[in-house]
Amino acid sequence: MSSSDARVVDVGGDLPKQPSKWSKSRDTRITRDSASLEDRLALLEDIILKMGVKRGEITYLAAIYEVSGGDLREEGPPAVIDAVLGEFKDVMPQELPRRLPPRQEVDHAIELEPGAKPPAKTPYRMAPPELEELQRQLKDLLDAGFIRPSKAPYGAPVLFQRKSDGSLRLCIDYKALNKVTVKNKYPIPLVANLFEFFTKLDLRSGYYQVRIAEGDEEKTTSVTR
């Protein structure tokens, strides 16, 4: 049996009549007079441990060390990891480049149904604060080269969705375009399987990772005020 010091606090009533899950799991008894916890821990005999290891049972060993003095700051990555980070620093930059990614073997193509007319919608109405934020984000996207002025016959309206931190996320309503798009029936990979290869650490941003196929850029045209 071991004992642990505890601090007594006013919880506005008597001690609970039923023991808590924590005290049940540890076989703990709370004493009023000494304000302490008495733990009745079952110690494992060495012979039982040896028998378990001999039978191939999974065994865990935990140890607690007292650390005093010295430098307790976290160390940097091991040398082998640091070498890998240095070798592939071009694919793991601190800041993402403000430009479109290079074209890959597979770009995103948008195939329209035969005879479909280019869908064009009027812009959605926005409040003055939203219009101000729209101009700011459009300028940022233009400066980065992610968008450019267009006179294409297409036009999808934009709208804002408020994030959890209160800021505004610019969204484009492509419902009209999706209605006249040839649907690719190839099965989409399960998200759970994708997480085995891609994590938030792998992709610094969820946007501008895949280019639109050449000739299909105008189909993504959006309209704003």
C-alpha cells in the first residue's frame, strides 16, 4: 500500500457516497483526518513476470526518474532527421511560394456535356464590409498570380463563409457549372486511406495544389462586383 498527499478543496457538500472511476481503478481510499490518499496497488511478483515473458506475452516496463537542474529545453531533431530535412528542404519550405504550382502529369480537366451553354450567373449581393474584404482578397490573389482578369462567357458568383475565428473565407458557387459537367464515375479514394499518405504536415495548404488543364481555365471564371 502506498500513500499520496492530496489537497482538500471545498466542493460544496459532503464527500461522494459512491467512489469515482479513478478511485475504483486504483483501489483508493480517501481519509478525512490526514487529507491523504491510500492506494492499494497490486505489485507483480518477479516470478509471474518471468513466466509471462517466457510465454511471449506483451510486457511493458515504465520507469520514473527525478530530473533536477541542468538544461531542460527540448533538443532539436536527431541528426538523421535533420539530414533528411536538409536534403528535401525544397519540398518542405517554411513559406509556400506565391505562385501556381508546376503542371503535372494529371491536371484537373473540366469536360462539358455536348451542347451545353456556358453557365453565367449574376453576382450575389454583399454588405459593405464584405465588399471591402472582397477587394482586399482579390488584390492579394491577383498579385500572387492565382487569378487574372477574364472576358470569358462563363461566370460563377462568389460568396463569403465566416470561419470559426471570425474571418471571411472566399468561396465560388460552381453549382451551375457542375450541372453541365460530364461526371467522372471513377471511384473516389476513401478519406481514411488518403490519410495514410497525406496529412496536414504534408500539405501546407489545401489550395492551389493542382492546376486546371490547359484550355479549361476560362470555365472557372467567377464574377464579382
